[in-house]
Amino acid sequence: MNSGTVVLDPAQVAAADALAALLDRHARPRKRHRGLYLHGRPGRGKTMVMDRFFASVDSDRKRRFHFHSFFAALHTAAHELGSIERAVAALLHAADLVCFDEFHVNDIGDAMLVARLLDTLFAQRRTLVVTSNYPPRDLLPNPLFHDRFVPTIERILANLDVVTLDGPLDYRTLGAHRDSGFVSGGYIREPTHPAGHRSGIGTAHRTGVEAADRAGVDLSLGNGRTVRAHTVDGDAVTFDFEQLCGAPTSAADYLALTSRFHRWTLLAVPPLREVPPDWAMRLVNLVDVLYDADLPCTIHAPEPVTELTAGVPAIPDLARTASRLGELPLVDDAIVRTA
């Protein structure tokens, strides 16, 4: 998918053609041109097509972000500078073209900030390209809040052309094992949790047992907050699922930790249907952050990915998480224990 000789499927060709229409004959962004909203299921090549387009743009006035990373930076900059407009100016400078990968809106609090961000970008007439697993009408799917985001959806439709990239094949299922990056980790099936680890995730949740009463290493998250790692070894960090995803951590916290730790292991990941929804959502955010940073990730779980993520209601982007975890090489627990 990342090779310069890759052959695009018909859906990817159509998306690439729509992106090419955003450029003039000098391969520069057309002035005051409508942008593009590219959506489809995970693994259909949205990021690959957008990144090939971005690389082809002959301009220094272009910026590309993973939306998780940009949104965390936007929060910080808006707080420090006092307004969304100043924050956008500080993050984007004079960029004529702005690309967001994995654009999503799942939380009503975030939705209000996203609305202000988009209003600013549209008012400044920057060319915007986004990829998303959601068509615009499905953003902020929570029925309790969706109606409040409809005006922003209408502005998206008024300013961006919507293109579906949703071919029949999930290309991540074809990926070969690599020696570096996210998929140089592994998915380790363990019928029982490793010795010394609590097996009763549900019990710990019900009784309110805190992760802090177990051995580990406290890592600072800033502002007096900490999270407990199971072990730290140089740039490698190991967490128990309960300690990391059961704690009030965020995508911004994971992003901050990736600057220090470049190899990640998550132990004792239970079937997500057995844990609170916010725990499952934190795993979604963690996998997104590690995948975008292309850091090795090893998951220890008692069930295969398809069962790990099955039967979980109303967790946004869980299909993308399952697709990404499915890229990890499956490692038999017996092999690990005898190695």
C-alpha cells in the first residue's frame, strides 16, 4: 500500500482523481477551492490515497495531521493563547492546504470545539481534506447529542465535496509482517493472565480496587496526575489494561507518553464487552495513537481480536481498532512462555 508502484483499485482511483482536482496545473492548491471529505470503512486505503496526494502537492504551504494529535495540540494552544483563531494560526501558520487523517467527532464537548475549528478554517478559505470512517451525517452518532451537531454537518456539506472510498477489500488483512513499526509487535493469545497479574478485571471494577495498590512504576502525566505502568525498561513500557484504560487517561496522555516510550505492551486485555464503555473507548484511542506514531505494540489477550471486540455496543471506531489489531502477528502463548 505504501509502495510507489502500488496499483490502485477503482474506488481508490476515483478518490485520487477527486483529490487531484484540488490542484492547479502546477500541482499547487487551487485558491479558494472546495475541499474534500473522504470516508469509508477501515483498511480501504483512505490514508494511503491522501498521503500520496499530499506528497504530490508542490507547495510548502501545506500541513498534514492525524486528527488525534492535532486536536490535543489545539486544546493546549487554545488554552494558552485564549482563542481558537490564535490557536489555529499558531498550528497551521500560512498553510493553504490542511489534511486531517481519521477525522471523527464522538463526544459532545469535543464537538463544540470541532465546530469552532471548522468555522475558522472555512472562514479563512483554507483548502481542507479529511479522511474519516464516518460519512458526515453519521458524525457524533450519540442520539442524545447528534441534533446539536447537525448545523456543523451542514457547514461541512456546504464547504467540502463528499467522496466514498469503500471498496470490498480490507487491505490491512493482506499486510506482510514488518520488522519495525506498529506491526512489529504482536497479538499474544493467553487463556489465562500472566503470573502475578490480576485476572478479575470485572471484579476489580465492581469492588473499586485501585491499580495503585499493586507494584509498578508511577509515570507523570502532568498537572499532578500519574498513571501506573507495570514495568519500564528504557524506552519500553508495559501496562496492565486495567491500570491504563481503567484510569481516567486520554488520547493526549498517550501522545505525551509516546515521546518517552517507543515500545508498548498491554497486558491482560479482557473481552471488551466485559468492561465499562469508557475503558473500551480508551483502548480505541490508545491503538489510534500508537498506530499513527507507528510504534511497536504488543497485546496480551485471552481471545482473538474478533472475539475481543465482539458484542460491544455503541463504541465509536471499534471496527477500526479491530482492523488495526488484526494487523498484528498472532503469537501463540506457548511459544512465548518457552522462548
